Amino acid sequence: MAEDTSSKEYWRWTESNWHDPDIDWKAGDIISAGVDVGSVSSQAVIMVDGKLFAYSNMRTGSDSPKSAQDAMDWALEGTELTQDNIEYVVGTGYGRVNVPFSKRAITEIACHGRGANYMYGPTIKTVLDMGGQDCKAIRVDEKGKVVSFLMNDKCAAGTGRGMEVFADLLGVHITKAGEMSLQVEEEPPMVSSTCVVFAKSEASALLREGWPKEKVLAAYCLAMAHRVVGLLERLGIEEDFAITGGIAKNIGIVSRIEKELGIKALKPSIDTQIAGALGGALFANALAKKERKKGK
Amino acid sequence: MVTAGIDVGAKNVKIIIQDNGKVLGKGQVTAGFDTASDIKEALDAGLAEAGVTREQVETIYATGAGRKEVKDADDSYTEVGADAAGAIYLFPSARTVIDVGAEEGRAIKVDEKGKVVDFAINERCAAGAGAFTEAMARALELPLTELGPLSLTSTRAVPMNAQCAVFAESEVVSLIHQKTPKRDIARAVHDAMASRITSMARRVGVEPEVCLIGGVAKNPGFIDSLKRDLEMEILIPEDPEFVSALGAALLAAGIAN
């Protein structure tokens, strides 16, 4: 997908959809789906017998039910599959009660744990989900079942929104901000304000002092990393460790989290933003099986 | 004895020149890049209004987040000390002083002698400071001065879920999309902020009477919400944003302690 970096919408990240041409859904038994309507982004994941078949990842609009439908439609695009073929849909995320075509709503914590287990395998123990408007630290067992979690959804510090504010302030496209923040000779002191509103004023003052954008970004990435490491440390961290959500794509933050923790995060092989919807689709698969059993 | 109090806040530099407890003049300058020149400008404005020369001012005390920047100061006081001194001088019956500035909120408990017993400060989160209403006025595309009067015309309490100023901005935008009248959103903004301030004040214990100072005390919408939340009347001085500077000036004269 071509990216228009001349655009003034610095917060705008790349939307995408995908399906696996090697999977013949007609030969499958159970087709399930998970739809994650988040505060910033929405995803739909379609699975055939518990295997990832298709997904979409797009911005959430002002209308949650419509966002859920849009995500589903875009995931179905080009698959020849229709929504009627899907046996069970689970809704999750902040707008999970607003997925009209879902049979059940499951919390995003449970879905992220389960999704991360699929993405990274049974060795995954600690998941940090960095979303648009919240941040969750989750401990899971070898089956992806949630053991404990901590969440910040009250404050923009340490969430994608904080990064959006900085991308706008600096006029740097959000998908480039992470890499750009690494282009410093040495790490500057981190932005000292926790609050995004105050951090923004602090950054403006640094720019006036003549700091280059790279250095300001580095200072903010350090602050964001420090903020979420605090959450992880309160929860207790055990390897293997992985980061999901949109911020997992920001190398400037990921590398600084790794450095502060002294632990490497597992490298993702699947789009990190779909973890919640993926977990939802896995739950949907299990629930469909259960329903069939009951029906017999 | 003519003294001056200079309050170097996050957003404004304020100065009071007083003589024996009587305010002779005041000056206020929006803080920019060069704090030293802002301080000088505010001082000059205060001196001009008071009709005294710099030499006639015997003692200068500084307060506020940037109090160390006042090179001319003979001494400096914490914001809490200056707040209490100024507020109790104006309202001797006050036992709780709430100061809501541009980037900070404070609740101070004082005894009958005006001595500070306990205090709580929020300086880490914009949701409990003037920066919150500023951001919301921006989201509503209204001048800040209109936000308060507009919220007084509201007839309906709309709940606001977000506590964070950044998230509240998005919530305000979606309320606008849902065609919620701006007056009701304005009230929701003040209710949300009042609830933050109230919970901070409850940490020290709210004892009547309550005196509200700081720039946000000029916002009638916030005052209304705070009264409702605290379930009591609130004392508000004429120039609430100058109370800290007044306190510093009085301390410099030895009138307050």
C-alpha cells in the first residue's frame, strides 16, 4: 500500500486487510470470527477450524455498530465467503456490546491473552497490549488463559493517543516516529511530565530551545516506555514476553521497553493489532463446537 | 511598609504591591519564553499602578512554580504558604483553601490561626487544573471566557466518562457529533473537573468555610459545579488569581505568618 507522507494527518496509520489464499474455507468445518471494536481501531478476524484465514484492521468510526460491520465486510472482501457462512461471532473490545451480529461479547483482556497465545505459542507468559486509549499488562498460562492483569484506561500517558499527540505536534507521520526517535547519538533525558497535556508543553519548550525532532521523540518514547514498564513491574513479569497492539509497531518504544526491562520481546509474525479479534475468533470456534454438542 | 509579592505561575506572572495590608497596585503578564523579562514587566506594571518606585519597595517575596527565577526577591515562599496567607487575610473564617491554577490544583487545610495543617497537590495531571477547561473550550470551539457562562444555562447533566484531558477531548467531540447542546457539554466539563478537585480536597478534609482562589475561580461554571459537588457555599475573592501574590507580599511585610 502506498503511503502518503505529505498528508497533514500525521496520526493516520496504515489500514489493511488480508486473507490466506492457501486455505480452502469450503473444505473447513467450523468458520468462526472475532470482531474487536476498540476506541481507535477495529479489527475482524475470520478463522477456519481455528486457523487464521482472513482479517481486516481499520479505524473505528463514530458509530460502533457500523465500525463492526465495516471491519467484517472488509475482512470478507475477496474471500468469496459471506457473513452467513460464519457460524459463530464473538465481539470484543471497548465497543464489544455494539457488535450487532455477534452471539457473545467477551472482554478484551481474555481475548488478548488468547490471541497472544495463538500468535506467539504456549511459551508466552506476559503480554503487554498497548492500544489506542489504554494499556494492559496481562499474565497468561500456557493455554492463553488470563492469570492476572493490570490496566490503565484512565490516562492517555502510555497509550497510542499520547503518540498521536506527539506526531501531530512534531509534524512527523506516526508510522515513522519510532524509527526517527532512534536517530539520536545518545539518549536524552526523558520527558519528565507524565500527563500528555503537560508533556506536550514540555516538548514545545524543548523545540524552542533548539532540540531536533528526533531528540524530542526519543525523550517521549523513553517516557512512554518508562510508564508502561511501571505497569509491568507492578504485575510481575515472566518470560516469554510480547507486545501487542498498535504501539508494538513502534520500534522506538519497543526497543526502549526492552532496554529498561532487560528482556527482549518476541518478534511478531502476525499484525499485532489483530490480537484481540484473533482471541475472539478462537473463543468463537470453541463456543461453536460447544453449541453443536448441545444441539445433538 | 511597602512590599511586593511576585507569583511566577505556569501561565502567568502576577504581582501585588501593598502597604500595611492595603493593595496599592497589581500587575499581570502572560508567561512567555523569557521569564526574567516577564517578571520585570509585571513588576513595572505593578509599580506604575501603585505609583511607587522600585526603591520604595522595601521587601520582595516570590512564590509560584518559577519563584527561583525572581532574582530581585529577598526571600521565597511555597505556593501553599502564600496561598494560605493571602486567603486567610481576605477571609479569616476560611478553613479550607482551594487553589486551581493553570497547571496545578491545591487544597489546603488551615487552623483558626491561619496555620497550614495539611495540604494536597495535583501537579501531574491536567484534568484537575485550568489546562483541562482550556482544552475543552478548544474542542468546543469556544473562547475560554464563554465556557463558564454558557454552562450556567445548561438544563441537563450529561455524564462524562473520561477523566484524562486527552480522552475527554475526544469525548467532547463525540458528544458534539451526537448533537448534545454545547451548554450541556460545558456543564459536563465543569462537573468532571469539580469532581476531581473535590476528591483532592476530601483527602485533606473539607472544613467550612471554603475559599476558592486561582485563575479558575473566575469561571462561574466551575464555581457552580464545585458548590454542587461540595454541597456548600464557597468564598471567592475579587481577584482570585492574585491571592498567592498577595500572600507573598503580606508575608514580606510580616503581616501574615
